[in-house]
Amino acid sequence: MIKITVCIGSSCHLKGSRQIVETLQERIEENSLKDMVELCGTFCMGRCTEGVCVALNEDFFSLTPDDTESFFTGEVLPRLRF
């Protein structure tokens, strides 16, 4: 199981955190990964200088709604392959 935490604090909300959460929810469902991926929100993680702060387990990323697809295919899916 992997955990994806998306900041939903005010700064990240203005940068598109809602769209990022929605895209991730769609991709998790489309790929039947609900039992393998925990998606949750949190308030400020203190890393809001560039984009929306997203933690994938212990690794941090700054995302925009436009790069969420590539984040999912390039970072999330490879970590689920055994």
C-alpha cells in the first residue's frame, strides 16, 4: 500500500489542489487501485512555494493540475509494480 497526501490548505487550494485530488481519484478508480493506494488530504505541509505539495509516502512533489497525469504514471504506478 502506498499513501498519497495532497495539501488542501489555502495556498495549495488556490494552485489547484482540488483538481489534483479529483484527477488522482479518477486514476485510482480507473486502475482498480483502491486497495493499494490511500489518498488523503492535509493542511499545510510547509512546502507551498512552487505548486501544490503532494507527498508520495515520504517523498515530496510540487504539482500543478497539468502535471498530475504524468505524476501518476511516472511516480505512482511504478511503485505499485512488484
